[in-house]
Amino acid sequence: MCSRPDGIVIAIDGPSGAGKSTIARLLAERLGYIQIDTGAMYRAAAFLLAAAGVNLGDLAAVENFCRNLDIRLESVSGRQLVRANGKDVTAQIRTPEMSLLTSRVSALKPVREALLKSQQQMGRRGGVVLEGRDIGTVVFPDAEMKFYLSASVEERARRRCDELTSKGEPVTIEETIAGVVERDRQDSERDLAPLRQADDAIPVDSSRLSIEEVLAKMFVMCRNKIDALEPSL
């Protein structure tokens, strides 16, 4: 039997652009679970720190700023909104510049400690899908299901470039590939909670799979785990 009252915890880790947010949202919807987009939370923290002009090299200043950090995820008409200190920053946190800054900010101990507590509190009862870089290794190392969702650099850059150009952003595939490579380097080489695959995570390569194919594959595995732990669900 699952020890959590609302179901299992599903952790999806992986590099930027692998499709974690989309899959986490769809998987949560199909299972009737709640999605906790930890990546959006870090992006929101990065946005607030940049807007306030906080020197990221001054950890005391970062820690002081994080004491009043209030980041919330809200579902409105089937769309997730990100509110940072009361402001809707859903659109502002999805730029290439914010992606790179987020990688720097997420490596800062005061930021990670502040958001770690929020994430664990939101997911402690179970019945949640969380995605990020260190969900299965740090945030919920005891998660009942762990996935490591990846894709080739070229495929992730193509997806990102398509997303940005559809929004009118003037980017090239070459620039996007460079950004993906740099983000991977930052995420993998940081000292605190670097991106890595948990030993017990199930690897899923989405390079040659459609969203529906990835979703179907992961849903079956999650449903089997839920049925094994909670036959009555």
C-alpha cells in the first residue's frame, strides 16, 4: 500500500527542452493528479531576483531576498499561471535569457532551500507529478515513480526554436543549439544538485517519439505502479 494519502509521487527529471513540462501536465491530467512545475518556480525566482537587481554573487543578499519569496502555481481554465510575489509572470519567464539566468539562479543554495521546502510541502500527500532537474535525486528521492526524460541536443533545440519563432522571437537554430548546449553545461556542472539521472529512474528518450507516444508509454508504467500500490484507486 502507498503510504501517501492521495496517491504516488511521480518525478520527471531531464535536460531543458526534453518536453518535461508538457508531459508532466498531460500525465497529471490523465491520472487525475496535480502538476507541480518546479522549473517554472525557479524561473519565477530568477525573474524576481533580476527585477530587483539583486547581486547573485552576494549570497547574503540572495538569502535575504528569498525570505519574502512567494511563488504560487495556479490553474485557470486549464492553463497554469505562475505568480511571483503577487504578479503574473507566466509569459515573462519563458524567454531564452531567462532560461540561462534560471540555470545560474537554481544553483544558488538560498534559492534552492526556499523552493525545496515549498515543493516538498506541496507534494507530501502524493497524487502529484513534479518535473525538474533534481526531483528524483533531491526533492523526492523516495518518489514511487521516477523518469529521466531526454532528447538529442538537435531535437531539443528544434523544438525550442519552433516555440520561440511561433511567439515572434527572432532566433535562429544555431543560436538555439548554442543556448541548449550552454544550459546543459550549467545544469550538469553546478555544485549544488546538478542534473543527473537517479539510479532508479526509468530513461525515456523522446527524440523520435511524439508527445502522445511518450505520454502513453509513461502513463502505462504509472498506472501499473498505482494499481500495484493502491488496488482500490
